[in-house]
Amino acid sequence: MTTALDAVLAYHQRTKHHLHRYAAGPGGMDWKNQPDPFRFFADSPHRELPLLAPAAHPRYVDLYRPRAIAPQALTLDHVAALLELAFGLSAWKQHGGERWFLRCNPSSGNLHPTEAYVVVAGIPGIGDGVHHYLSRDHLLEHRCRLGMASSEHESILPPDSLLVGLTSIHWREAWKYGERAYRYCQHDAGHAIATVRYAAATLGWQARLLTSWSDADIGTILGLDRDDDFGVAEREHPDAMLLVTSRRTDFMDDGFAASTCVGAVKNGQWQGRANVLSPLHGNEWPVIEEVAQACKKPSTTKATWHAPVLPEPLTNDSQLSAVTIIKQRRSALAFDGVTIIAANTFYRMLDMTLPRPAMAPWDAINWEPRVHLALFVHRVEGLTPGLYLFLRSNRIETLLRTAVSSELAWTRVEGCPAHLQLFRLATGDARATARTLSCHQDIAADGAFSLGMLAEYETSLTPSPWAYRQLFWETGILGQVLYLEAEAANRPSLACGPLADAQDARMPRRPGMAESGLDPIGESAVVRSTGIGCYFDDAVHELLGLKDQAFQSLYHFTVGGALTDTRLQTQPVYAQLKRS
């Protein structure tokens, strides 16, 4: 009999890319059946949300200073701001007759399998119950009316709190990526967890995953188990539920029981019917449903891990507001291959991947770091190019030293802050290796550095197969930190104008840039980053000498001087809504 663990391990092995072949995919784009990028529920009452006011917003660097931002009241305006910054549209792009959107929460292939819901009670202007957020129109669709007396509302949720639920529509990714799509949906869920936490931080709020809740309870609360409401429409799978509160507290108790919410929605009035995203599915990729079932999470006991006390984060002198950084985040499509970033910028980025008590985004989760970084350093001032390893937990050094090849050196990096566990494994030009390992993509070689995220695989999955999802969520949170830190690495003098300059290096113009439409903005490159979902899994492990399943590479990323495509036009977002 195949166990859940067997199914998860088999899926991961089956969906690896190899140098001689790729994981099973569609082999071409079925553009006629491209999924609708927006899920909506027809005949569901909706509430239009106010747009974020062009007022003074807290600085990005203040997000990492506990209690630096005064908590805002739990109001309609602030719930709208939370959703806009976490899941809203950030720009429309246009080239010729084609037009597409970008969102604050990044997504593999810009396909956006993640859907967002809120559960509210007692917030004036928002009906009590379960709402689906439709980012296209910045509105809430009222899926379930709780139908309870207002005097009873306080028992449904903790005081001054709401719930944010995340789900995945696997088909959105499978349409393009085939069997590997389940991985990408979990990456995106991790990014979304981070975007919720960052958005909450701009309001002085806290957000924490309710890690003890079961998928079944989350699915019931969000209405995912209502067959009549979906019909033939693509189903959504429960990912996570976050408790968001405007109260100041050093530790948010995730012992808040799901049973109260489950009872409320079962007695509620449901409305709305999901739209069909694609008229036809060329291949349903049944292995995705198999691994989703194997990864179903039961109710568990509350986790008790607490982040260690570390030195204050390394400084960043950016004066940009948090809203500016969040809204201007982009996935770079190409890098210049020459920009050098400063060592202190590099160290700051590594430092922000470490959990600290009561600091976003890592206080949203309550497990010890299980993902570490294998770095390909190309152009970091003061660092010898080569292969490096950054450990996000002190306890893992002995195990990793035993696991990696004995031919690799473990040399402490001179000048690196003492609390950063950074080791140089090998010196030399790593650009060709990085390019090859990331499916021959130039972005892995042309950035200032790229990396692979090494997860503690077997020890995480053996007791809890559903932790497979959490490992990917952790990589997505890491990715979101790097996205925002890359944006913040640009000169603070740009706070009042369009992002047009880079902090660390002037960028010479390369031949052919203008002809290709790729060109730096202004005279210097913009520091940006991008996630890389396509890489040769086992080739990464072989490079490091990893011979078993103790560690697996789950996500790649790259940071450097980004090029912009001058052929693209950027259109204002939500301009058609004309809301205050």
C-alpha cells in the first residue's frame, strides 16, 4: 500500500528536471484555453473597496523595527489597504495589441494560482462572513453571510482580528508547466504568506499562520467543499489561513480553534458560483491531484518554536516608503551581466533571511528554518567569485558538512558579520555552472549572484508528509524577502521619482541592447531580482556532493542589475475605478 510519504517522495522525484530530459509538461502552449487570470463568483454580492490613499506611508526600513509603526484601527479602509498591498494589481503592461497585469504577489509565469479570502466580523462597511477578494476590480465578493446576531460576533474571531485564507487553483500552473505545477503553486503560496505579512506590517498589524488548523477545516470555512458552487469550474485547494490582528502582542497564539468558524459558516447563507477558467483541459495531470491528496494536512498541536535573539539587522539607508517598494517590485526578465553590488548590500540581503522575534515576515511562521542557500557569487564587491553556502540555522552546520563533498572547502568569509554563517566552498568563475544548472538560463549567470535553496528534506517529510508544502512556502517567503531587498538596494534619492538608478555600479552599455529592446533605465542598472523555477535538481545536488535525500534544492533565485524592455508600455493600475 502506498503511503502519503511514498506518494510525496515519488512526486518530487518524478517532477525533477534532468540535463537530458525535462519533467512532463504540455510541450506547447494551448493559447485558446489559457486560464482566466481572475476567479470570480457570479451572483455573489460585492463590496467595492477604497483605494490606497496617496498619503504619507511608513518607510520600508521601519517594517523591520518592532513597534516602529503605530497600529491602525481595523476599518474598511485599512482592510482594503491590506488586500491591495498583498494581492492587488501593481501595473498593467502593454506591447502592441497585448496587455497584461502585474500583481503585488509574484507568481510563477505570472499565472497566479493563489486566491485570497477574508473572514470578518464586526467591521463597519464589510458584511460579516466569508469574502473572496477579486483583485481585478479591487472588491470583495460576499460568499457567506454568517446570519448571526451582532452581539455574538465577538466569539467568532479574536478581538480586533480577521482571517486571511489562501487557496490554489492548480490548473492555472499546470496549463503551462504540467506535472511540476504543484511545486510552483506552493512557491506562490509562500510568496503570498509573505505579502500578507508585509502588508499587515505597513499598518502596524501582525499576521501569523494558523499552523495547527487542518486543510479540511480551512476548506469548509472558505467554501471550497461546496460542489454546487463550483460545478464544472476548476476547484481550489486549501493552502493556509492567517490570523491578522491590529493588537500589539509579542506572540500571536495560533491555538485559536477552527471549530467556531466552521460552525458559523455551516449555519451561514452561501451565495455565488465560480467561473470556469478554461473551456477545455488538454491534460489534467492526475499526479498533481495525487500529491495534493498525499499532502493534506490534519489538525495538529500548536508549534512552540521561537526565533532566536540576533543582533539588530544590518542597516539599509533607503528612504523609500514600504508602499513604494511593495508596488514597484518586479521580476527581472534579463540582467546586464556587469553590475557589481556592494558587499554590505549582499550581507544585508542575507541578514534579512534570518528569523528574528516579532519581525516581518518571519514571525508569520512558527517553525525553525529548514532552508539554506547555496550561492553562486559572480559580482559582489570584495567577495571572490565562486560557490558559497549560507546557513540559516546554527544547528545544521555539522549535518551539512557531513553531507556535502569533502573536496569542498568551508572557509569563513573575511569581513562578513559574525552572526552570518557564510562559508566559501570553492573559488572560480561560477557563471557557466549557474547558467547550466538553471536550465541554461542567462539570468542565473548575468546577475550579481544567484542561489539555490537547499531544504532539509527527509527529516521534514518523514513525520509529516504535508510539510512538503511548508518547505516550498519557506522558499517563497525567502524569495519575497529578496525581491523587496533588491528594490530597497537602489539609491534613496529616488524616493520622489521613478526608480531609475542603481546603488552600486555604473553600467556600461553592451552591444545589441537597443536593437533587442533591452536597455538599462537611465545610465545605471536597477538592482532587481527574479525567481527561477526551472533548474536541474539532481545536477545541483551532484555539484555539492549530496548523495541521498537529506537535502533537496527547491527553488532558485538571482539578483543583479536588471535590464528593462523599452518596447513595453506601463499603464496606470485601477485608473478606471475612480474611487477615493
